[in-house]
Amino acid sequence: MHLRLAWCELLGREVEYLALSRDTTESDLKQRREIRGGSLLWADQPPVRAAREGRVLILDGLEKAERNVLPTLNNLLENREMSLQDGTFLTSPERFDSLALADTEGARLVRVHQDFRVIALGLPVPVFPGFPLDPPLRSRFQARHVGPPSLPLQLAELRSKFPGVPLEVLEALASFCDAVAQMSSAGSEVPGPKPWPVPDSVLALACASLARFPAEPAARMLHRAYPYSLLPAEAAKACSDSLVLLRLYGGDEPSGVYPVVDVQSESEHSDALVLSLASGAGGGKEPLRVRLLGGGGSLSLAVPAPLVDTATHSALLSEALQVAAEGRSVCFVGPAGEGKSALARRFAAVLGFPSAKVFTLHVYKDMTSRDLFQRHSTDASGDTRWEPSPLLTAALTGGLCVLDGLQRLRPDTLAALQTLCSDQDVDLPDGTRLCRPDRFEAARVAGGAVHGSSARLPLGLLCRPTEVESSGSQSGAESDQQRWLQPVHGNFRLVALALPPGQKLGCSSCYFLFIVACFVVICCLFFIFMLF
């Protein structure tokens, strides 16, 4: 993901992004029907916009789309031609330039820009769930396997980024990830269930947490990024044995070395707050103070009745607050009745989110990736519109969204959350693009002072005018002016609740690999603290 964006940035290329899923249809690849003022309009989708404006089209999750959908792009990929629902026909630049102007206008031909390129991202199947690529589609791409960096290279990078983490701890963590990677890639000759593949971000996340909270056990930080205890029993035992051999202990249970002792607002006119965490067992140490953004409401460490606070409960809450201080989203995993929802409410109260700014989205099995953010509907006049979901409302207004029942989502639907959780960047179905506040501010400054301190910017303002003029059609420019760039609110928090593998209505263990890519996992498998 970051590799292709870095390539486009290096070359100064504009990007159109399309996340594929099982719900992707031909309309998502060509044009979608909209009704405005009683008239039928056709809205160009990312592949069409990229072809007309000479942008780089990025297809993310190639293995997730149904096999009969992606062949829609075959002719565009090979011959730069495609027929659209509004009656126009995308034509290759060579053929378009050879025709007379009168012929192109009468036939409603639209020139495909000569700089149009396509980058597809996918995972190997059947290692991961999905559909094998159709051979004709596969032949239209040049494949490149992007593997993980070597162990010495990872160690050198970690030592330079986290000099405060002891070298022996770095080596032990890297050795564990390397051992698990070898176990997961073992062939059928090795019996029994295998661990999930280790994401490349696991080591960096664990080391970043250790650098900020050095008293926490390294094994516990590793467990947050890669919750091996949720693996099948044999694979979980193999991971635990590997940690013991590497002298990494205390990964399965919360340590409680940083209990929360106080929370205060940084200033009267700011949503920032300061958490005071007790620094380990030593009584003479100064509390560790952590600054983070809250919900702007009253802060409370009080335990509401009828809850009874326990040491384990306090330790899990402290871990969740540590994750929030690192700017990551948290997922509480535990059986039904273990208090995950109550823990999420305590988390919101400590950060100062009032009930009006806490949004709950109950997910269901057939929920699509579009339903996570927006729902297509009609208003009283019959015009089509996109209604925001609780997740999108929280992201735009600075609320806290609780995704309840995350294990019900399909992997392709869950993957739609990955860019929002990792980069706070997401492309919405209505064409709006959300980005981090600092990136939005940079775009606003680059766009000039025309829009002042506007809460959103038209994407057409950020496009190169030469590309719009050379496209041969004003529809692309008009489409960009109707699409917006908006920032994700700095106070936005995302909390997910999920059942562990094997539970009734729970998901299979391989699905947790996609959860790990989006969230830091905190297992709530050890306590019940409701007082009846």
C-alpha cells in the first residue's frame, strides 16, 4: 500500500483508489446511476476517472472480487477501450487521434489519456481467503512479489528507530517473528494447524510500544500486535514455547504495571488531556504522564454501579489507554458476558466522550464495505443521496465509534477498515476522500487561501490543470469539483468488540489476521466483573 503511494508521489502522479470486495459490481467499475432534480445522471467511478484524466488507478484486494466482475476491465486494460452506460465510449489515444474531430463528436468517443496506468494489489490464494485470478485478467499485469525484509535489515532499522529498546529484546522479538513465519509457511508435510502469517508491522508496533512504555513486558507488547493465544491450541502452544526459549515471559495476561492514577484536561480551551500512569511497582517513581486527545467532555475515573473494579479490569483499561496514546484503534476480544461493552464504556468515560458522541454500529454478516461508511437512499423529492453511517459520523465529528460484533464481518468487508485504522485515509462511495488532519491542512495551504478555513476542499482544486485541459472533456473536471476532500477529526476513536475463534457465532482463526491488520488486540478472557 505505502510502496505504491510512494511511487506515485515520487513521479508526481495523481491517484484513483478502488477497494475491491465481493460486493463490487460492474457499476462500481464504470458508472453509477444517480438522480438529481428528477433527472438521471451517470457518475464516473474511479476506473473511468483515471482513464479520462491520466491518473494511476489502484485496485486494492484483487482476490476479493467475484471472478465475473473484473473481466469488465479486460478491454480497458488491453486496448484502452470501454463502453459506458451513458452512451459514451472510451477510446485508445492512438485510435482517437487518427479520427477526425467530427467523427469523434458524433460517435460520442472519449479519449483515454496516454498516461493512464493501473496498479493492482492482491494476496496469494489459497494461503489467504479469496478467489484465484482469472487467467485472462492475470495475463494483463506484470507480477511482482513484495516479500518481507530480511531479518538483519529489520534489526538494523529497529535499532535506528528505537535506540531505547535493549538490543537483546529486539533480537528476541525478531527471532520470534522469524520462527512463526517459518511455521506458517511450512508445507503439508508438517501436520497440524499453522500460525497466521506475521504482518510486517508487528515488530515495529511492539518496539514502538516498548519505547514508550518500557516497564511493560516485551512479550505482552508482542501479544497485542500478534495475539497468538487466539490461534488453535497446537499453534498457540508452539508460539508460547518459542517465547519461553527466547526468555520472553508474561505475554498471555495483562501485567498491570501502568495503572491509571489520574486524568486531567491539559487546558480549559483544549480537548487534550493528560493521563498519569503509575510507573511500575516502585513507590518512589514519578508517574508517567501521557498526552492524548479526548472527547471534550467531563473526565471520570469513577467506576459506575453496579460494576466492581478488579485488578485485571484496571490493567486492561490501562492497556487500552496506552493503545489510544499511540494513536491506534483497539479491539477487545473475549467471550460473551466477559464485560467488553462495559470496558468500552469505561474507556469512553476516561477519555471524556459524552454519551452523545459515542456511536455504536452493530455489524452483521451480510454487511457490505459500503454499509460501513455510507448507505445509498432517496430523499423526499426522489433524488438519490448517501447517508452517513455511525462510523462516518464519528470520524467527521470527533466521536468514539464502537463496532459491536466485528467477528461477523467477512474478511473483504473488514479490509475496508484497514486504511482508516492505519492511515486515517479512506475513499467513500460518494467520491469523498477522508485524510489525516495534517494532510488536509497541507492540501488546504497548497490549494491557496480561496477557501480559507473551510472544513472541506473540492478535489478539482488539487488536480493539475494541464491534465483536465488535455482530457478532451469537461466531465472529468466537473466530477472532481463535485467531490470533496475532508479531514478525519483529530478526536476520533474507534473501538471494536469481537468474540474469540471457536465461540458460538465467532469467526475462524484466520479471520483474525485481518483484524490484526486494523486493530491492536486486547484479550478479555480472564474476568467477569458485573455485580448482580
